[in-house]
Amino acid sequence: MKASQFFISTLKEAPADAEVVSHQLMMRAGLIKKLGAGIYNYMPMGLRVIRKVEAIVREEMNRAGAVEMTMPVIQPAELWQETGRFDKMGPELLRIKDRHGRDFVVQPTSEEVITDVMRQDIKSYKQLPKNLYQIQTKFRDERRPRFGLMRGREFIMKDAYSFDRDQEAAKASYQVMAAAYRRIFDRFGLTYRAVAADSGAIGGDLSEEFQVIAATGEDAIVYCPGSDYAANMEKAEALAPQGTRKAASQAMTKTATPGKATCAEVAELLAIPLETTVKSLVLATDTLDETGKAVKTQVWLLLLRGDHDMNEVKVGKVPGLADFRFATLPEIEEHFGCKPGYLGPLNLQKPVKLVVDREVAALADWVCGANEADFHITGVNWGRDLPEPELVADLRNVVAGDASPDGKGALAIERGIEVGHVFYLGTKYSRAMNATFLGENGKPQFMEMGCYGIGITRLPAAAIEQNHDAKGIIWPDSIAPFTVVLCPISPDRFPDVKAAADKLYGELLAAGVDVILDDRNERPGAMFADWELIGVPHRVTIGDRALKEGQLEYQHRRDAESSKVEAAAALDFLKGKLGLPTSS
């Protein structure tokens, strides 16, 4: 490719609505152009990156035995109604009608469609296992699309779906995909972690997220530097404190705390450690009748240490709290006789169900609200002032320094961007859609499923968040829009420069190198600035003065300065840099 034939459109400044680095640099480098909120044109430079991501994914999926197909972007609502997702999914699911008034959806994912395909064709256990995948456009009507391709409404995703005869076979298929994902992300050349993830309502431990490490990542990744343990914040377990609880040493005392409604404020006023305070979180669960109307409400009180945060996923796994909501102010006042800020488990107006975090169950002489405005109670102890808690659970987010669940050290936390997820589905969709096959015993059985996604268009954004500097993007070789750029200086004035550039360009093309020749006759400063912004990893500069000495200049995008290379050996030099066979 020659630059004069290509479409290069760089900007000196990013648009005002570009918040994160990847969004700013993708806009400035001319990789994407905004069409609407969360909707972007993939410009030629950006599309080359996307196609390279797709190629790596496709090669490894095929290698793992998956078979590619394509499912429609527009899907009949009937299939989604079979699983209940047409009504259950929120406004993120874009629902449309055709000219006949029939309902359709714009697919955010394709579990229903692929299950429909398989229930039509799979009749016997002898036809299993199967794994089908697509690389296709998706749409989620995000309320607040932001961060460019990191959280757009339209995006490209690779989604794969495995079908097996039983759980054991499904778990084997899952492991094949998990291994394929590791090969895929290794080839991208990015620093990533595969972390254990929560499986939601389906349960089980077979769920992993693939997170690209980046300081700007939205997700917190918990890991142990001394072992292979890694999990997302939802999944990471906070172990129960070791040892026995200390004996009570303080009298329980009602203490004035005027205007101090948070644990931090109370700790500062009383000059006590924040970890000796206890926060009260009030939840509610509703029993519904056939029409969906609440006919009975149960109020719950959760106790956590003042320096800890509630983990909603963990709370949702407490028996009885699967469909919890936060209690309303009238419900709180009815049960506690007080507004939030001074709540606690003592002196209740009405009974509540108590759930205590493991850390709080191990506390002695702790501080909580008195259920009276401007007052707290100090010196509270289990067994003396309150019955020993019946329901103790892990309710909190872990923090750095907590013990690793595998017993191999302390936990650390870093930020990541989720770009892939492998997930064992079980029979959730096959049961809902009656997708069965005849087993060896001649009886119908539901297919066991798994799903496996990679954010194709999100991944370049994640790569930029991890690889950039003040000048622009720094692409890994495997997904760079071009691997090598040749920059001749004033080729219109120096025929030897043009000839040398054309010769090296032809040789690189013949060697299968993805090279672009900048033949635009730009000033050196402007030309270099463009390619540093775009992030092509290898740059060769051909100038008249160096060429007369038989030399060219080479600079990797991460190098502070260029280095001299013998012009006659430039091809082999570049092949060596790119890991290609050389003539020597």
C-alpha cells in the first residue's frame, strides 16, 4: 500500500467528547469517525486493525474445532419470547416492528437463534459435540454510550456456542475454548489475565473473563502475586478471619455523635479505627402474586465493617436474597424508627432478618448506629448485647492485603478491561426452547451448552489503553494497521531516495510484510508525527545524506532514537525484527 492511495485522516486535537485515551487517539489517528451516539464508522486504518484481530480469532477458533457461520442481525421476537428474554431484558434490547407489525430484535447476542438452528438439525447424541461461531455486528442500546469503542452501542463480537451430550462433555468443550482463548490473547501481544468470574444465576465455577491490564480499566482484578489465583471483584472470596474473637472489654454505651452519619465521621469523632465501626445496609425482598404485585415484603439488615464495601453479587447468593432491592425510606423508618445514617441492629421497631459479614462476626467492642438521630452505640459485643449471628456470609469486596483463597500469600488489585468471556451455560436455553436429542438410552435429553465471546472492536481500544505515549498509539506487531512504514525524505527532489524506497518496498511486499510507503512528499516532521500518532511499530527513514553513506535509519515506535542500518542489509534486518526467515 502507498500512502497517496490510502485514506489517512489525522487530527491535531481530539473531539471534546472523547474522554479516555483510546477514544481520543482512535479519533485523532483517523481509525474511527463518529456517526451517532455510540455508533462509529470504521475508517480504513481502523478496519485494518479490526480485520487482523478477526483473522487471529478465526484461525484459533478453527484450530480448536469450531465451525464458522453467520446469524442475522435482525432476529424474530418469537425466539426471544420462548426464553422470556424479549420481556425480561431492559431497554438495552432494541425492539423493532416490520411493515406487517411483527416484532423483531436487533441482536445483542444469539443464544436463541443458535439454539433454534441446533434443535432443528441435531437429532442424536452421535451428532455431538458441535461448536458454531460467528463474527458479527451486535447492538445494545446503552443508556450512556461512552469511551468510543469501549462502550459503544453498535459493535462487532465473536460469539461461539458449544453443544454437548452431558455435563462432562460440556466441561471438556469449555476447556478447549479456554485454551484457545489463551492462544488468541497470547498472539495479540497484550498483557492480560484470565480471571475467575461469577456465573450468575446458572451457578458453577466454569466462567472466566479475559482482562487486558490497563490503569484506565473499569474492572477491578484481584490476584495473588505469589500464585496463579486471579478473579474478578464479584467472584473473589474474602476469607473468614483466623483465630478466635477477642473477649468483650468495653461496656455498651449510647454515645452522642451529632451530625456524624457515616462510619468515617464517627471514627474520626471518637478517635477510633474505622475498622471497629459497623455499617448497616437495609434491603428488602418481595413475594409477588400471579399479576406481579408484591403481597408480602421481608426487610433485611446487613452488617459490614465500616471500611468495607458490599458486593452485590455475593449478597444475591445469600439464601432468600436472590431478588433483593434496597429498602425504601418508609420501610426503613417503619422497622428502625430512624432515618439512614444512625441505623443498627439494636432497639428495632420491627424485627428484620439479620445477615452478618464474616469480619463483623469476628469483631468485639464495635460501634453501630443507635436507631436514633445523632447517636451511636459503642462497645457492642456478640453474645452479650446481641445473640450470636445465625446467618454469617461473605458479603464484601476484597481489599488489597486480604489473604488469598489459595493460601499462597496476600491479594493485590489492578485494573482491567474485559475483552473476552468463556461461560458454561448448561441447559438454560435448551430447556426453554426444548432443544433435545436422543441419548444412548433412546430417551430425549437437553443439550448442554457453553458460550464464548470476544469483543472484536473493543479489543483495539483496550490495546491502545495499554500501549500509548504522548505521541500516540504503540501497536503490537500482530494487530498494527501496518507493520512497517517507509518514510523517504523529499523523494521528488532526490531520485536515489525514491529508487531506494521503491526497491525496499517491493522487497518487503515480496516477503509478505504488511508495509506502507509514505509517498506523499510530506515534510519530515509532519510525516513522522502522523506515523507516531497512528502507531505503526517499525519505521524506516530513507534520506539522501544517509543513503550516500550506504545507510538507512530504523526506529521502533518504542525507541527514543533511531539507529543506522546498512542499506544493503535492510531487508534481512527488518525480517529479523519481524521474526521472519533471513537470507543469512
